[in-house]
Amino acid sequence: MAETSAFAPLEAAGDPKHAARATRSAGRKMRSLLLDAASPLFRERGLSGTSITDIAAAADAFPSQITYYFRTKEALFVECACRDLLYLARATEQAALKARTPRGYTHALAATVTAGDSVAFFAEALALTRRRQDLAPLVERTIERLHSEGARAYAGQVERHGWRSLRAPDESSRRFWAVAIGVILEGYAMGRSPEELCAEMLRVLGEQAKSTEDTGRLRLVEERDASSNSNGEG
Amino acid sequence: MAETSAFAPLEAAGDPKHAARATRSAGRKMRSLLLDAASPLFRERGLSGTSITDIAAAADAFPSQITYYFRTKEALFVECACRDLLYLARATEQAALKARTPRGYTHALAATVTAGDSVAFFAEALALTRRRQDLAPLVERTIERLHSEGARAYAGQVERHGWRSLRAPDESSRRFWAVAIGVILEGYAMGRSPEELCAEMLRVLGEQAKSTEDTGRLRLVEERDASSNSNGEG
């Protein structure tokens, strides 16, 4: 259940090398507890609206425990957002498992990522990390993992159903998440509903349902050579 | 030169109806001066690293003038970011005017938006607006204008050169800017260079140069019907 591997280096940094297994395990539990308590507060009130004291109270812990495990509120914010994004990525994969077509797969992914605020939370963490490059390694590991797991899941479905796709799985995954961040950040600023966000994501991905038949077909795509049909403009 | 129409309603709100033309003009000049002074400070130090006192000093103005014209630092931040994004949009159109092919057009747009930090600045404003819905109308007008002008510019090029495009101009514009926000926000968090950001944008847009010939061709795109080629799963 707990998402540990992407954060292992950070965690190890706080542990003395000779720590007993029991101590490490208790430390992991405490870290996880603090992340669980901080995440809803950060989502609701943002970074500046949440204090270390608030988080400590919500976790029934001492403020010093937060600084011991995470050093700063900003580091805790980014780690919460990264962890939540990887949980979301797993949920999207689960939701998309039943898809029978590439279009159904994309629809299931888009509906899942737009249902909650994890992507908006992560976008805030990205904006923060721009000013706090000490937090960049965690963000980088998270994004690498997001894309590698997304690509693996998509490739698995392509293989399983014998889909033919124009795009490589890695490219599809990068495209999907970049679009998700852009559309959701923009949509949250304008107070859009999850349904509107999902429709906009599908529109931007070029996946809006033009027909009710959700099956792939042979398509002929003509891209006329520009020089052969110019109207003479310089 | 000055980008006024998207901000006219805000500006008008601060002006008494009977104000003389000269006063309105002086007010516009002062607003513009304050925006010019604030923008580089916000870009360099972010919202929390910039004070109203800093901005007043940079503009050779009084702090009370900032609150008179913009009410809050947050409103000034969002207005700076919106104005700068519309300047960038105009610069991208100019840069893309010489493109002879749809691919060349996209390359010119991507190179221009990734050369500076206006999109990252705007992404920060979007994240802020999520928590400050009183600022949403300005963001909304900016995005509407971004898309309508982007779609108009692209449609003009399509018409001029007789390009055939699979996507509607409005859809192309929305897709381009959503991808720009997602890729640039992610890339800035990881400290990527403009060249890396541009390459990633083209990759995500599916526009990386696979051949050196930059001409459109007739392409056959096969999307096999999933049900006809399933390997029996589910």
C-alpha cells in the first residue's frame, strides 16, 4: 500500500546506518502517518495556508517530528504531492484495465485523473520546485517513475489486445501527463468541474467521441504537400 | 504596444466615470509602469520573494499606488503573468509567420515559447488563482484570448499556404498551450534547458523530426479493430 521506493533515498538520509530494523520500520510508519495527515491539509489550504503546527495537530505528533523527518514544510509538501500522484497513476491503470480499445483506454485514464485534485496538487509542487531546486531530485524520480510505469501499463494493454498504435508507449505516456497537467492547472484556475476537465482533456488529446462506435478503423490521412498547393504567398 | 483590452474591465473599475481623458491616460501609464517594474521581480523571486515595497522601489512609486491600482500583490502577480503571456503569444505568431509547412509552424511556436519563462510564470499564476477565485475572471479572459488569437493565426496560415490539417485550428491551439504549460512546468522543476524543453514539447506534440524532409505525405494509419485481434483476454 505504501509508496516507498521513489522516496527511499530521502528516507535513508534521515536514518543512521546502524539503525535497527524495528527503528527503521517505526520511522517509516511515522513518515507515512505525517504524509497522510499533511496531504488533505495542503490540498485544501495550499502551502501558505497550512502550518507545521496544523499538520502536527492533525497527525497527533510534535512539530519537531515533522522537521526531523522532512526538514522543511516545502519538502513535506512536495513529497506529499509526489506520493499522491503515484497513487493516482496506479488508480488510473486499474481503471483502464478493462478498456477494450485504445480510445476506451484514454477515456478511462482521463476520467480518473480529472476526478480528483492530485494533478493540481502536483502542479503546485512543480511550481514550488522551480524555486527550490534542492527538491528537484524527488520530483525527477517521481516523473521518471510515472512515465516508465505508464509506458509499461500501456504497452501491456497494446500487447494483450493486439492494438496497433501510431505512438510509442513512452511518448503516449509523456503526452498524456503533460496534457493532464496543462489542462487541469488551467481548469482549476477557472473553477471547472471534473466533467468539463475530462471533456477538455479528451478534446486536447484529439480523442473526443466523434462517433458512438468505439472501434478503431482504417483511416486515410492526407497531409497535402504545402508547396504543391500554395496560393502564391511569399 | 501596451496590451490593454484584456484588462480593460479591471482598469475601468478603478476609474471614476467622470474622470478626464488625461487622467485616464496617466492612470494607464502608471499601471503599465507598475506592471513593467513588477514582472522581472516576480519572475526572478516568485510571489513570496517579492514585496510591494520592492516593486514600488523598482517603479520609483509609492506602495499606496500599487494597492490603489491593483489592490493586492496577488492581483498584480496574476495580471503581470497574463499580460506577459499575451505578449509571448504575439511573439510566437510573429516567429511562426515565415513557416512554410505545418511542422515548421509548430517548430517555430515551440522554440519561441520555450526560450523564455513566460509560460512558467503564467503556470504559477494559474496555481495561485486556484486558491484565489476572485482573480479567475482575468485568467479566463486571457486564456480565451490566447486560444482565439492562436486559432485565428493558425487558420490564417492554413488558408494562406493551402495546408490540410487533421485538427481544427481551435483544437490545435488548445492542445499546443496545454502541452506547453505541462511540459514547461515539469521541465522548470527539473532545471531543464530551453533546448531540452523545446525537444520535449515537439516529442509530446508528436512533431519530432523523424525525417529531414519537412513535407506532408499521404499516410496510411491503421487502427486495428480491437475485437478482431484480441488474444482472448477478458
